[in-house]
Amino acid sequence: MRTKARIFFHGTDVPGREQAVLSSAGCGPDVARVSDIEWNGTLSVFVYVTLDVEDPRLALLQKLLLAYKVKWSEDRWDEYTDEEYEAAPLIVVEALGENHVVGGPRFYTEYDLSNACPACGAGMRQTGAYMLDGAGPSMIGLGQFRAVSSYSELIVDQPLAEALARANLSGLSLRSVYAYQPNEAPIELIWKQLWASHTLPPMSPRSTGIDFDSACKTCRRGKIDSTSPVRFAYRAKDLEGAQDVNRMWERFGYVRWNGDLKTAVLWQPYFIVTPKVWRIFRDAGVTGFQWLPIRVVDDE
Ligand SMILES: [Zn+2]
């Protein structure tokens, strides 16, 4: 595993422009991307520098930006090798956002709310076919990606659905997906929604990058915030009974919930799968997801 950092700043904030810091820090076009956009007579210069966190140029660049009083933002993530994925007990599937398709409760997908947290909706159970926003612009994602995500639900194209079905994966079934358009009958798509029968117990508090204090005060399960890089950890005993395809217990991210499905925006728990599933997605050339191997920790 290697941890990467991406620094972003505005080139015009640097006296003498971005090369003053980039060349002093030894950041050439192999690691720095500069794009100029002129709009209404104003020039914007976006500078992105991607480096390994062990690379001495990272600290040097930060020092130079501080010296020039340039504000920057920084994002960090872990990159894993195929060998590390193959050796992982389970891998969390996190969508990157570019393949997000709008759907869910606001588009008449039906849910059982009898076990749902009144404050955040965690624990609601989908009972009807998943409905996508057939009239919205995000539907274009279905033509661009082999697999898309919809608030952490996973939806795959027909060949990928067939490959998953042929692999006899434990814990997985595939369900119909419909496109909803106002005043029209919903249209069944050839895409399929992944459905996991097994939910893992809560993760270990030794996971890092997770703000457990942000969790919903009522159920401790929803609305959890995270900072990159996230490293998920599970107790060994909690992995007993894990299937090839599982859901996580926790839910991350933004929630809009007042008990009414027609206005609800709710992120569902991440999928967490065996390397066998990761391999099928990799071989299908699926992009748009971050695959995060879990760590197994001793029972506390
Ligand atoms: Zn809650």
C-alpha cells in the first residue's frame, strides 16, 4: 500500500505564478497538472500536484506554499496492489462519485420503515424494486459505466450481472431496476441491483479516518463522517459468517430525513466483498470505485 496526497492551489495566488513554487520544489509535469481557464476576462489557474506521502517534495512544496502565504487544500488516499487485494479478507467498495445515478425513495422505491431510526432513517429496508430518476441527467451514467452507484447501492450492466451470477457468489442476489418518469409507467431496465443478504456487525473502533463522534445520537449507526484516508478494521470474530457479498452496518455521509420517503436522501451502507468479487469487477474493466481492503484486529 502507498498513501498518496493531492495538493490543490490557485496558481495566481503565488507571486510570480505557480512555477515559482513548482520548480523550487522539483515538481515537474509528471506530478503537477496546471489548467488555465479564462472566463469573463478573469484568469483562473488550477494547480494539482499528486505525490507519494513519502516523497520529500511534498513537505518542500507545503513549506514553499506557507512561505508564499498561499492557501491550499489536500486530499489523501491509499493505493493498493493486486497482491494486497488478493490477500485481503474483505474489501470495502466505495464509489468515487463520478458514476453516481440518482434514485431511491424519492422515486417511489418502497421501503419497510418499521426498524428505521426516526432521526436518520438507518435500518430502513428496501422492499420494492430499485427506481432510478429516469427523467434526470444522471441516467447518462448507465451508458458510460459498467457499474454505477446510487447512494451506495450498486447497479451493474447485463454482462457484469451475468458474470456475477455465474460465479456462484455467496450472499448475493440480483434484483430488477426500473427507471421512473413522472406520469408514465416505470420502465424495467436490463441493469441489475446487487443485493446482499448478510450485514456485518459494527466495525472495530480501531478503524481510522472515521469520526465516530459524528454518528447519529439516536442509533449510533447513521450520518457518520470520515476523513481520507479511511482504514476500516474489523474484529476477527465479527467476520465469522461473512459471505462473498455483504453490507456494512454503518452508514456514511449526508442525510435528509424527516420520516417522509418522498423527500428523503439517505446513503445506504457500503458493500464489503471478498477478493473473488473484486476480481470480477477488475476483469470487467469497471472504473469509478475505490476498493479498500479491511484490516483484521484482535478482539478487544
Ligand atoms: Zn439514527
